[in-house]
Amino acid sequence: MTALAPQDRPESRTSDSPSPAPPSAAPHERSSPLSRVGGYLGLLLVILVVALPLYWILISSLKERPDIYTVPVTWVPDPFTAANYSRVGTGVAFTDYLRNSIIITTVLTVVEVTLGVLSAFALAFLRFPGRSLVLLFVIASLMVPNQVTVISNYALVAQLGWRNTFAGIIVPLAGVAFGTFLLRNHFLSLPKEIIEAAEMDAAGPLKMLWRVVLPMSWPTLIAFVLITIVTEWNQYLWPLLMADDSSTAPLPVGLAQLQDTAGLTNWGPVMAGTVLTMLPILVIFLLLQRHMIKGLTAGAVKG
């Protein structure tokens, strides 16, 4: 028999060949205890920064007036009292302010979402002269603080006789620059094959928007609706300038008047009014958040 050359021997090939690399560790195995501790500390810090003020508002609304100023601080009301909530209605016309906030927020949300969707669709899919100029104007308007336009808007609204009216509050706030920019960028990220297929089927602009674009855009659209609701519900400066009484002023203005009525040393009713003001927006946030997560995860797993 012919002897194998050293390079042909199995032992040589085994010893010379590089050893296989060890399998990479799973992500949860790579994380060290120190990194996990750092993550928990960061989470604890976020909870303290966000949840602690909310908890303080809630317990202060359930305390009697002397207990709010006790030292050291008591973190559990003793005794519990709901008298501050009844004083909110006697201090100001809370139901009128609530009605006004619902009207203003609802109208502004419908107008801003409708105009935002239509303008974003036009800038994303339609071809018309000056489209780039319109987009540049939209982006430029995002860089101008709202406070800069307060004086000019106030003069114009006063000349139109819209002070202390819902039109005077709603019309100047109905800008959709942010929504247009957000939705346009999302529309451009949609699969081009689906858009081209709709165009080949001779789908008109409105049909393509309703049947093709919007069904694929619900998560972004719901996020825009949520941002709009929260923003308009918390409007304070412009309604304060426009509204003279509870006939048109929203809840943030009513809370400021409640503080003046109750006095700077009686924070119980003010905290109770703050809780009542937050409750509707928290409920809406929880409902929309559930649908938004459902829309984000829809289609993530393909069978």
C-alpha cells in the first residue's frame, strides 16, 4: 500500500483545519447583570419622573386642606375625603368648561385629521405645479413657534368680531402642517407595487385613498389622531386670549380660574379639578393605544 502523504492523512487535515466557531450566545445570555441593573434603574427613574407627580396630584385631591401641607409628607391620605371634588363645581362652572373642551377638541380633531390626510395624499401621489413649493411652505411653518403669530392672529380675529366665540378659538388652531408632514412621509413609505396596481386598475384619487392608502395607514393615522386630541385638549394660551367667560373657554382656562377662586393656599380643589381634567384624555389614550398596537402588529407574522 502506498502511504498517505502528511497533507492527505485524516489526522493532519483534522489538526490543521480551524476549529468551528462556538455558537453565538442568545441575546438574553449576552446581557450581563450590570446591564440589567442599569436598565432597571433607568426604568425606575422614568417611573419616578412621570408617575410620582401624577400620584402626588391624586393623593392631594383626596386630602383635607391641612394635610396637604404637613411635614413630613404623608403619601397616603388619612383620612380620605372627596370634598375637594364637590368644591370644583361650586368654585367654577366645571361642566360648562368641560362642554367647551369637548366641542373644541372634537371639531379641531376632525378638521385637522381630514385636512392632514387630504393634503398629505396630494403631496405624496398627485402631480401639480408648485408641489415642491407647497411642501417647502409646510416644512417652514413647522419651524415658526405659535407664539410668534399670536399678535397678528388676535388682531385679525378681533377685526372679524370672533372674540369669545368658538370660531375665534378653532379657526386659528386648525393648522395641519405637522399632520401633513407626518402622513406624507408615511404615504411615501407604502409599497410602490400596491400603489401602481391601484393605478393600473384605474382607481381614482379618492378611491385609492379610501380603499388602498388608508387601510395600510391606520397605525400612523391613529397616532396622529391621538397627538391631535392631546394637543387641542391642553390648549391654554390662545383660548385664554379669546374667551372672556365660561361660555367658550375650555378646561385649562377653567382650572386657572379655579385656582384664583380657591386661593393659592387651597390646592385641594385645584388638584381635584386637574384629576377630572386628565381622566377623559387618559381614557381616550388607553383606547386608542390598544388599537394602535393592534394595527402595528397586524401582518407582522405571515402564515
